[in-house]
Amino acid sequence: MNFLATLLQSQPDLPPAAQQALALMAPVFMILGLVILAILMIPFWFICKKAGLSPWLTLLNLVPFGGLILLYVLAFAEWKVAPVPQMAYPPPYPQPPMPPQA
């Protein structure tokens, strides 16, 4: 945002139409940035919850290279999830021999 302000101030020969276009593009870029941030943060939030980690680790995406740090945390952390349940029925074993009939 500061860059846009300095750009508008340092260009006195910039036509008024170009200044208006730059001023109108600033909110569009801010909204676009928020949408991209949400697209990144929502999946990480659910992945952290499913891994048994704090979903607030997702806020690392706000820091430069924080997403990369979060990927390494997820890759090398011990996931606190329940093990996969075993089969409900035991595997089929051969039938025991029948007792002799009298």
C-alpha cells in the first residue's frame, strides 16, 4: 500500500486517468491477496486438525516462508491420530476336523 502511495506521489506527470486506475486497482489486489491467503490456509487448517496438531499452526502461512516451515512440521511430526481399526471378523481359518461319528 505504501508503494502505491509513493508511486502516485512520485509521478507528477502521470495522467489523471492512470492515477485513478492505480487507485482503483489497490483494493482489488488486496481482496485478491486475501482470497489467495484463504485458499492456502483452509486446507492447512484441516490437515493440522487431522494430524492431531494445533490448527493455529496455519498462521505460519502469514510469515514469509512460513508455509514451507509448516510443510516440514507436518512432514516430520508424529501424527497423533488413532490407528486404523482392525477387521471386524477374523481371517478365515480352515475348519477344525469333525469328531468321529459313532
